[in-house]
Amino acid sequence: MNRKSGAARSPSAQRFTVKQGQYLAFIYTYSHMFRRPPAETDMQRHFEVSPPSVHQMVLTLERNGLIRRQPGVARSIQIL
């Protein structure tokens, strides 16, 4: 319950970190600008991080139910 209003929070309301939100915003914006999802290398270049860091973030977003991707298919990230 929300302490101030006493209203219950929606169970579907997703909670994510600021960094996860930045990745989600990048995926959303890139997908709309280029009409295809970004590759992990696109995220690596944008955020200036290592390939394992990007991959770990993608796995975390997927595990948290924020994105979906198809194994073995390039550029298959979808925001849920």
C-alpha cells in the first residue's frame, strides 16, 4: 500500500533502476528511429561500456520481464 494515500499499487507496475530505464529508453528510441531493434554493439557504443556489460543488462532486463528476445536471432529485442 502507498503510505500517503493508502491506495494499493498496481501489481503490473514494473520497478527498474535508472540505468535499466536508460537502456529501455535507448531500445525504444532506436527501434522507432531505425525501424528495427538495436544490436548489442549499438548499445555498447552508445553507453560506452564493454560487450559483457551490455549482455548482462540485456539478460537482466529479460529476466525482469521488461524485454523479450528470440534466442539465436539478431536484433530481436522487444520491449514488453
